[in-house]
Amino acid sequence: MAPPPRRGLLRDLRHMLLFAGKRLVALLLTVLVGVYLTIVIANMGGQVDELRLVQIRSQAAEAVRADPAFQDLSSEERNELISRQVSLEVERLRLDQPFVVRSVDYLQRAMRLDLGRAEQMHSDRGSREVYDIIVERLPATLLLFGSANLLVFFVSVFAALFLSRRYGSTLDRSVIALAPTSAAPGWFYGIFLILLFAFVVPVLPAGGMVTAPPPEGRWDYAASVLRHMLLPLVAMFLSSIFISIYSWRTFFLIHSSEDYVEMARAKGLPSNLIERRYILRPTLSPIITSFLLMLIGLWSGAIILEQVFNWPGLGSLLFQAIGHRDTPVIIGGVVIFAYLLAVTVFLLDILYALLDPRVRIEGGRR
């Protein structure tokens, strides 16, 4: 006897929540391990803090010697004043504690996005807070990579559906032949696009996000951003589009030969209805999986791509922080990227469970 609809709905909801909770805990542990390893590596096992201690002593001594108010003090008194200032700064930064204790403190602060102050870098508004620096750069990365992924997704799905109806045509064979070009990353295409459209035929800017000085009008500013975004957008599009079309076309071809699709055609159902209900719907799970995995791959390539196009996002920020050896900014950038990746994977799990009930049912029984 089948359970009542309300009881079955509550059971599915409970299994779904249990599945989501397990995945959330697993992702949180993964982020914790990744961020902690970043803290240890960026700090070189505590050696960076030792160098910071030397820098604190040097700065305190220089400040005391350069201040005219302390010129009349004896060398012993100046040394004592320098020691007091160093002690206060060391106590504030907790450099008097073992590195293991400090690393755990860095970890819990980083997970709460309490990222502290940058050592060398600052935001465009002059703030030294790492949180302000990252928040200032985050929208640029989300704009560029979000636009590229949505463009690739929708173009790929519709192009794959179109090619699945024209299996074996010249266009279909051309897409198959071009699929291996997606092995090259976006920044590789970006170099040639810059060379061609910024220097050989100078119609687009070589880099940056907006002209200098920025336009004052809202629409002029948006047009400038769109113009600067065109080359990196095309580079990411070229690096992903053909393999995406090829993969999803294969899914559509497999499902279009199923018996229930042939039965629907025999009943005389419209081709658009057959594609939407009997071909596209069963392939949503692998399509969403492929799309979000591609998104994860694009996140991981953000550093080089943004550096090639001088795009002021998180990738270029992390590259600059590594060059300046600004440990708080490095840790903060890695934390944000870790959260972005974790959110992407979590959304993948939830969407997969919504699209395929077997996932959440099995997750609830474990």
C-alpha cells in the first residue's frame, strides 16, 4: 500500500534536508583543511611571522629615532621605549604565542571572514582592511566569469539540440573536429585575441575594466565595461564552447534513440514537445553537472586569465598579493575562492538531488 501523499512529501523533504546537511558538513571540512594548509604554506610554517617580528623591531626603532620628541632621551631610555612598543605590537598580533596556536586563531578568523589588515596592499579607497580589498574586487570577477558561464551554457544547450537533429551534417562534423580546441585554457586564446584585436586591428582595448578616467554617465560606464569585457569573454567562450556542445549533443543523441522517444514520435507529438519533455528533461542532470564542473574549472583559471587581461578581480588581486608577499591578502583571497568553489559544489549536489530523486533517497538512507 502506497504511503499518503503528505507523508511521502515529508519523508522526501526529511531525506533532502539530511542529504544537504551531510554535504554541507563535508564541504565545510574540505574548506577548513584547504584554508589551514594555505595558512601554513603562506606563512612558511611560521617563518613569515619571524620576519614580521624583525620588521616590527626595525620600524619601531626607526620611528623612535626619527621623532624629535625622543631626541633628548638616553640610549637606554630609547631602547626601553622601543622594547615597549615592540612588546605591545607583538602582543596585539599574538606573535608571542606558538605558531600552532596562531594558525588555529588565523583559521577561525578566516572562516568568519575576519581577515585582518593587509601588510602592503590597500583598496582603491585607501582601506587596509583585507575584507574591503576583496569586496572591492569580487564584483569584477563575478561579472566576468558569471557572464561567460551563462553564455556558454545557453549557447551550448541550444546548439547541441540543433545539432542532435542534424546528426552527420557538415556542421555537426565541424563541431566534432573543433572539440579538441577546448583543451587550451582561456588565457591562451586571450593572448592571441589581444594581439589581433588590440594591436594588429586596434578596435578593442588590450586590458583593464574601464577607460581612464571612467565615464561619468551610467550608460557610458556600462558601455565601457562591456567593451573591455568583450575580449576576455570571447577567450573563455572559445575555450569551453565546442567541447560543451559536443558533450551535450552526445547526451541528446543517446536519449533521442530511446524507446519512449520513438513511441512519442509514433503518437505524432510535436517535435518541440518531444525535445522538451522526453529528451531535454532526462538529460538535465548530466547537463547541470557538466556546467558546474566547467564553472569550477573556470574559477581555478581566474588568476592567469585576469592577469593577462589586467582585469581587476580576485585573480589579479591574488597574483599581486603573492608578489608583495602580503600573507593576509593571500589567505583572504584563497578563503573567498574556497567558499566560491564550495558553494558551486553544494549547488551541484542540491540540483542533482532535485533533478534525480534517487540521490536524495539514497542520501537519506545512509
